[in-house]
Amino acid sequence: MKIRSAVLAVALLSCAEPAKPPPGPPPPLETGPHPADATDTKPPTSLPGASPVPAPGTRTVLAEKTVDDSWDKMLVAGERLYALTDVNKWTTGPMYVPAARLWSVPITGGALTRHLELEGLASLAADDAAVYVAVTRDLSTMSTSRAKAPTGRVLRLPLGDGAPTDVATGITPNVFALDGDTLWFDGFRMPKDGSKPPAASGVKGALAFAFDEGYVYFSSGKGSGEPAKPDGKNGRVLRMPKKGGAPIVLARGLPDDPSGLAVDATHVYVAAVAWGSPAVENAGVVARIPKQGGDLEILAKDQVLPRAAWLSGDHVYVRSGRPGLPGAIVRVAKTGGAVESVLTEGTLVYATMDSTSLYFSSDGTFRKEPFERLSPAVLVRFVK
């Protein structure tokens, strides 16, 4: 589970989610390969070919985590699942500050490979050749990280064998996305090869990005520049031409945190929730808006903490729940209807999706008194 001091949570982790004690054990997983050692630092030397896809409904443990880090964001690239973990590191401050490590495992299961030790919290993007890692701030020495100049960076790690290289430094990439040849983050854009420095993008206060051929779509929430509404309905979805121009608002009045975003040929899909009380947090929505503008259509209401969204076939898939506590992946038809449970997990942390499968992390199970770990923290593949 994540360990954060009260001071660091306020000073460093904006939008931090309140911690709760671990729940009781969920139903056991069907397990696959279990590596004995999750600290291997040797990177894979070649990219594997496409692996056979197991039957729908197959649920396989890809790897167990034997270190005390907490799972964080993840994505699939080059037939591997890449996952960040958070760890508290001692600085010259002196104090503990949150930092990240990057790991990967084959999507068929195997040993976790540790790739990178990072100087702060991070996020991920990928293309067919590399994984891009955005470090929000360099927290390795608190004296320098308190400076006004941004201390974050973006680095590129080739898929297969290869050393990481810096793409950009002196930035603050809090919300990070890759589209074609362009990296987008926090009001800036730049070529993914680092051939030009970051330039203003016109996108401000983004909580999530989505793209089509001509436009960038992004969501924003409370504190994005507009006067705050006391009803917790500060969420917006906006659209802007990639070549430049003023953003236009496609939808207003969503819950404060519309952090799930996806697009298809006709619509923008959004998962949004507000924070503050159980009633508010259980009143999340999944909605869609025509890409050219129009009425906001609620596909599902009264959803528990919807935090991410993906599209597959005729459905919108959504991760719900607080990281490390009971959570679920659900889906609803793009046109609305009944919300279907795809999977549930007693300590669901993060999730991602590719064309065939959902991938998620679990913190395992615990006994409260006396405190004891009953099952390990794992990465799991679930075939849709």
C-alpha cells in the first residue's frame, strides 16, 4: 500500500486519494507463471513476436511483486506490460520523498525486469519503438527541487535492448500523452525525438488527453481557470485543432474530476467523478459528447469513482474505485444501457487495455489482526 507522510501528501501529491486500511481477501486468482525474484535489472535483448491470445475470460497472473513499492501507472508496448511503482526515497533534505521505478513483464507472464530508477513520480506513454517516461519533478535533493525552475524531464527507453536517453529536461510533465510524433503535457507540446524544445500548446489544466487525426481533446476540472462551482460540477471536455487555434468547450457540468477520456469516429467519451463524501464519490458518470459539439449524453450514472476509460468494440470500459481498495472494471454500451461488471478485485490499483486484454495490478490480500500478508501483490492479464 502507498506510504505518504502528511506533509508530502500536501506539498507534492496534488489530487492525492485518501488512504484506507486494506480490505479482506478477494476470491483467489487463477495463476500463471510466478517469478521467484522481481529485482532482475537486465533488460530484454529482443522484441518477441506476437503471442497467441488465450481464450476470452482467461485470467492469468503475469508476475508477483516481491519489493515493498506500490503499483502505479501501466501500459502495454512491444508485447510487454510496463508498470511504474512508487517508493519513498531518502533525500539530502533530509526526508523521505516519493519516487518511481519502471518495470516490465511479458504479456504471457514471467520475471519482472527492473529498467529505471527515477527521481520523482512519473507517467508513461509509448509508440511502436519506445516507452516515454515523464518525471514530474526531480525530488532527489529537496534543496534543488524547491527552486522555481522546473526540474522534471522526459526520457525515451527503446523497446527491446537499448539505453534510456533524455528527450527534454527542465519541464513539469504532470499529465502526459503521445500522439504520432508529438508529446503533449501541461500546456506544452514538443516533437517526441526532442528535436525542438517544448512550445506552448494552448491546452491548459488538462486532466486527460485523447486524439484523432485533426484534433486534440482534453478534459479539465476544478481549478482549471474558471470560477469554481460549489455543486462539484466543474468538469469540462474541450477540443482544439492540433495545428493551433482556440480551444472550444464541448461539454460543461461534469463532476470535478473527468480523468477518463477516449474518442471514436463520432464521439468523445468521458468518465468523471467528484470528491468529498461517499454520496458524491458514488455518483460518478460515464458520458459521451458528439465530437463536433452537441448535447452531453449520460451513458451510466451513479458509478463508484470512475477513474479511467477505454474503448473496445461497441463498449466503453471504465476502471472504478480507489487504488489499493475494492475496485472493478465495468463496461457499458457506447449508446448506453445496463452497466456490466467485467471483473472485480479486492485491492485493485491501476489498469490498462490493449486490443485483446485488460491488465491490472492488485496489492494482494491482508489480515488485519495480527497484520499479515495473505497473498502477494500481482500483475494480472484478463482476456476480454
